[in-house]
Amino acid sequence: MNANQLRKGMLILHEGAPHRILEFLHRTPGKGRALVQVKLRNLATGVSYEVRFGATEDVERARLEQHEMEYLYGEGNLHHFMNTETYEQMPLDSETLGDALNYMLPGITIQVEFFEGKPMGVELPSSVELEVVETEPELRGATASASYKPARLETGVMIQVPPFIKEGDKVRVNPNEGTYLERVK
């Protein structure tokens, strides 16, 4: 595919390794050829860096296998998952899971991405429901349009929530952006 067809979230092979596109910017300088500047994350090492491609340069798209897996439990640095089709269990380390760990409780079903048989990363659902375990008390007369306040969720991650959220409330969160979506009744 041409470099100007790249988009955020795509997976490509760069220097023989699979990379995810984190940011994408098409530039047309006053002189010279158009460029595509992308921020890539190497899925094997986790290292992020920027690369420039000529707009017409060929880029190879990575083919990853995805398997639906259920999170069973964590044990130190290892987290155990079960393939929902084959019931095969496998451990993944915290480095492979990255920030996704902040939004995972036992029982959640996620997509695990494999490249040549090795797990490269995970894809969380578009929203997860977690309980607020610590936040400031509700302010009298506060509305949703007022400023947000910090709250700690049951997984330990901190997010910003509206002032009417109290400890014990369940909230729906976008795990890809780490943002509050709504209160769950």
C-alpha cells in the first residue's frame, strides 16, 4: 500500500517487525515532495519513534491473528488468559499488556494479537465498567458541567469524573483514552 493510505491504529511491517501507527500526519512542504510522518510503536519491543515516508513510498501492512481470550488472574508480573475457543491457557507479562492492565478485572474478554505465533498486544473493548473506590465527597449543587474531580477505580487507575460521582458508584470508562463515559445504574 502507499504511505499516504496509512491511518492511525493500522499495523505495518517496518524493518521486518510489526508496528502500530500511533499518530499520522500528511505534510506537503512548499518545495519538494509530499511526506507522511508517522509515530510508530514496535509491538515486539514497545519502543515508540517517528518515521517519515515519501507519500508514494510502498509500505507493507502487517497481518496479525486475533484470538478472543478471557482474563483469569494475575500472579506477580504474569497474567493468565484462556482462549475462549480452545480453552488453552497462556500467561502474558505486564509489558505485553501495557496500560490495558489498568482496565482489566478477572472475567473480562479481550482480543489478543499474535504475530508469527507470539503475543504482541491486546485490544480492549470500547468501554469497561469499574467501581469508584476513592474520590472526594459530592459537592452540593454541583452539576455535570462543573469541573471534573479525580477518582481512583477498583483497578487502581485514576481518572477524572464529574462531581456527582461518589465512592461505590460504577462508571463506564473508555479504556483506550482513559476517560469517563457515564455512570452505570
